[in-house]
Amino acid sequence: MHKKSGIAVVVVLFFAFSISTIFFFMAHSNTNLAFQNKQTVYQMQAYYLAHSGMQHAKLQLRLLPKETFDFFDKNGSGNALDDIDSSRHVPTAMGVFKSEQASYDLFSEAKSPDNMFPYGGKYYVESLGLTGSHNRMKMIQDGYKLVVKSEVDSGPSKKFETELVEEIIVSRFTGGIK
């Protein structure tokens, strides 16, 4: 009778160890999955911020084609679109890239105004280059290479960046006057 009770204890301990090992690996797997999901969300935020910056730059190029070309025509140095930086515009400045965000509190009505955001991210035009200009007719076409970068800040040591590079052609009507 003593042998049977000893075997039962060994079997119960074996199953308890097996079940605890399975639970440990399930919890570890769930933690890794949650970490990967956060990484994916931050990378997607950076990707869509870069697209927002690209749309902002394209809009400015299409609205001000002559001014942009004149910048390059007069041997302008630097970035003709350096004012496209979401951290310089109060309504679009987000998170840690905006100095007023230090006191943001989502759970306090007084500290969470509607025009502020609780996360950190920004986009900016890193460079704009004139790749060519076809000016033999009334409708001039200028080619540009545009580089837009975005950053998402998800904490003290994690920053996610995305860069978009696009070559576009912008038409401008001169009426034959150069």
C-alpha cells in the first residue's frame, strides 16, 4: 500500500511541474507578443507621420512652384522647405517634441486641451533637391527629389524613425515669361 501512495505523489508532482511549465511559456509568449504589437504600432505611427509630412511638402510645392524654383535658381543653399516641421506648428506639434506637453494629463480635464496630443511624434522635410527643369514652353515642369523623415518617441530609450524618398514633377504656368 505504501508503494501506491508514493507513485501518486510522483505523478501529481510531475503533472504540477508540467502545467506550471506550460503556463510559464504561455505567459512569456504573451509578453513577447505584446512587445511586438507595441513595436508595430510605433512603426506604423512613424510610417503614417512620414506620409503626412510628404503630403504637406507636396501641397506646398504645388501651391508655391515659382517660389520654390526661384530658391534654387538663385543658388539657394539649405532646404527650401525647412519650415515643414510639425514641431514648429502648434496644432500639429505632438508629445515630447512640444514643450507645452510636459504637463499633459489625459485624465484631468484642465490638463488635456483638445488641441494637444498625449503621444510623441513629428515629421519634417530633411532635404529637397531640384533634379531638373524643362523650360522650353509656357508650362514649365520642375523635377524635385524630396526626403521626408518622421520620428515617434515611445519612451526614454525608444525612438522609431521612417524616411520616405520621392521624386515628383511640379508644373508651373509662366505664360511664356521666364
